[in-house]
Amino acid sequence: MALGKFITLEGGEGAGKSTQQNRLVARLTELGLHVVATREPGGSEGAEAIRELLVNGPPDKWSATTEVLLMNAARRDHLERRIRPALERGAWVVCDRFSDSTRAYQGAGGDADPGLIGAVERAVVGDTRPDLTLILDLPVEDGLRRAAGRGGGEARFEAKGVEFHQRLRQGFLDIAAAEPDRCVVVDAAAEPDAVAEAVWAVVRDRLGL
């Protein structure tokens, strides 16, 4: 059986990743594909337990380096228990955040050593890399305003301040520029329907649907 496809959605707070994930999963399912929707941090029982440690509490609860280690501990469990088994049985996996978020949040946004991030990513992720990454981009102030309006979510990261989120946004754009064969930037400032159409056009073009 052929391996499934692995799609990730990335972006800052309030970019609409969950909304677009739901819409993309619905369209892929309509084509008769078996689709698994998941998220990071989280996605498996062990990873969800680590998520609670990461997203709750004051902004300075953990250092960026500690976050790298916790994120990757969660990611390893997620890969072993959910992502890889799904891909091996031919399912398409659509994940809200993956390793690019660690590069952007803890690396560009925080002060974690990029060398450490890369080394841990290689050890944890191995060859299980996304076939396509959609980076939903919008101005920081707009994203934080949306995030504040939705309530809940990842309040610990939302509270890290505008400068952090500016670095974070640039970090995602730098990743997209460095890996254009994998990453596509989508304007997330548009209305959700327009964003969904842009996302679908990229998926259809890049993955041959």
C-alpha cells in the first residue's frame, strides 16, 4: 500500500489554522480519501498530557530551550502512535502545527539555539517530514486580536508580547523562503472562504488532486 500524504498548517496566533484544517479535511474526505486530522502539541494521549504543561501558566513558565525538549517529547509520541501508523495505512494526515512551529516559536521567537532545534528535530522526526506545509500569514496585531476574541486556546503563547510575535511571523516567512518546494505562504487576512479556496488551490496543484 502506498504511503499517505502529510500536510501541515502553520502560522501565528489567530491565523485560522483550525478553521482551515476542518475545511481542508472535509474536501479531502469528499474525494474518498481516508483523512486523519490532528494537532501539535498533542495528537496522542501522551502528547496531550505534555500539551497541558506547555500551553497553560505564565509566559515565562518555561525557557525556550525547555520548550524545545517538551515539544519534541510530545512530537515523538505523536509520530509513533498516530502520524506514522496513519501514513503507513495510506491515510492522509492533516496536522495543525508540526516541527516548523518549534523553529518559529522557540527559535525565531524565543532564544533557543537553532543548532539544538535542528539536531533534536532530526533525531525525533527523521524521514517523516510533511509533503506540503501551508503557512497562514497575517499581520501580528490582527492575529492577536482574533486570538483574544476566541478565548481559551494557547493563552500562554498569546501573552508573550507583540515583539515576540513579530519575530515569530518573520520566522515562518524565513522557513517558507528557505524551503519553497515544501512550503507555501497563504494570505490569512482574507475572509475564511477565500482562504479556504486559496488553500485548496495549493493542495490540488502541489499534490496532484
